[in-house]
Amino acid sequence: MGFFSVADQDFLLKILESAPTQKPTEDIAAWVEGRRILPTSSPIPGPWHNAVAPYNIDIMNDLSPNSGVQRVVVMKPRKVGLTTAMENAIAYYMLACPSVILYATASEDLAQDWGDNKIMNVIESLGGLDKITANTTSAKSRRTGNTSDKKEFIGGTLYIMSSQSKRARRQLDVRAIFLDEVDGVTAVTTTGEGKFTEILFGHTAAWGTKRKIALFGSPTVHETSLTHEYWLQGDCRKFLVPCPFCGGKAHVRKYTDWLSFVHCNKCDAERKAETEDKAIAAWNKRANPDFNCSEADTTGDGKCIGYQINSIDDEPHDKCKDCPKSQFYEEANDD
């Protein structure tokens, strides 16, 4: 008489047959390209294409297992597709590189909606529904492995919860943590345990350099923003589109305390504003569809990467599509 019954053996073999058979070699951006299908309710339905929002590429790849980066902080505006990019990374750690994952957002309602609907739509579009199964060796178990706050899959588990819940502070051992809407939660816990982020970071301690922590937030007040605080601990990257005239790489510079500008070294086009952030926002509004460029202060150890994404127009303004460089300078000087 074997250790497992015939029914249990068949059950286990079915699970093993659908498990990944080799270590993933693709980065997240390459893995998701053309594979995920966005629903008709999405602003851009159909297959996922990195070229639509290329600022997501480096962010997703930094979250890949082989990048060497342990923490990725993204300070962003709303509705630019970055939460969707986070979902790509979570799906990758469910289907391509199975791991134990924690996803936390600002409230229980948001967490439940995400667990019941959003992530399930992602997994279904990637053809991975058959991977979600209870982590059990018994074929008679009634567990589905699929609840609002927990998704069990072959090789790992996805925990879903509110960042401010007591459940988020209990002892967990996870490889990857994805924190969304970081600034939608009071930074310090009411129980005297300190910042909720530091408590959650502790869940990854056992994974050392293999851990992945992603913090996404849209701060309104930098002085009190956790996202901004952690962004400053990284290498403070600020996304810049290439020059709309020559395609050259742009750089941001501070001229005086009251004047900053973005400048193209190739053709000398530039955009001026009172602050660095305003200059970047003004420059990025002249986007072309093939941009993929970032300006980074490369100081730091490379373990913590920080991105700042300003609002970006999908297409150049009508008056800017064919405007000569002289008009560009004139508008810049008027700002």
C-alpha cells in the first residue's frame, strides 16, 4: 500500500504536469509582450505592447528575478498604466517564476475588488487559470485555492490585503511584496510598531538579495509622502522622452534656484520652467510614439531604484506636431 492513494497520485501528477519545467530566462517586459490581453473595458484593449507605455519597461525589468535590484519605488501620476505594469510583474511571479507574493493596497475594499476581479482577469488573459489550485496533496480536499484574499498556485501563494490591516503585520515569509497606493495609508501604525512599510519589508528578510519590493504611490504632499521618502533613498530617476526634433537623449539641469531646464545635447532644443518637475512635465508633453529614455543620477548601490513619472501625453499637441524649432524656443521662453 503506497503512501498516497491512487486518486491522490493522479491529482499530484496533474499538478506536476502543469508546473514550470525550467528557470525563466526572459525579463518581465519580454515575457508579457503580446501575451497579456487587455479587456475591452481597457482604454487600449488587445495584446499588451510595451511600446504603448515604454517607461514601464525598465520598471518591470528591475522587478525581474535576475536584475539584482531589490527595491523599486515609483512616484507617479494617476492613470498612466503603472498599476497595470505591477500586475504584469505579479502574474510573472505566479506563472513563470512561482513564488510567495504579498500584494497590499490602501483599503480592504480595494484589496477585495483586486483579488476578485482584476488579478483574475490578468491570469485568465495569460491562460493561467489552471495553475490556480489548492496547495494540498489530497484529491478529496474541497479547497479551491482561489479566494478574495489568497490565490494558491503551483509553487507559491499570493496574499492580498489592505496595508493597514492587522493581518498584514502578522508573520509571513514572502519573496516579493507589491505595495500599491502607498500614500493612501497613514504611514505610522496606531499600535506603536512604526511605519507599516518597514513591517511589511520584514516579511522578505529571509530572501536576502533575492527579494523584490515594489512601492507605487501618487503623493500630493512630498513632505509627508512615504513614496517620496523611499524614492529619495534610491537613485532618483526621472523619466524624459527623447527630443521631439532629433530623437536625441534629453537631460535635466538646474540653472538657478528659480530656473530649471531640459536640454537635448544633440540639437540644443530645451524647455524651461521655474522648477525641475515643471520643466520635465513640459518636456514630456511633447512625446513621440517611439520614446524610451530615462535621466538618472547613477549614484547609489543599484539595489534600490527610484522612478519619477510625470504626466505624459500619448501624442504631441496639434500645434506642436509640425512646429519649427524656433517656435519651440519661443514657447519655452514664455513659460
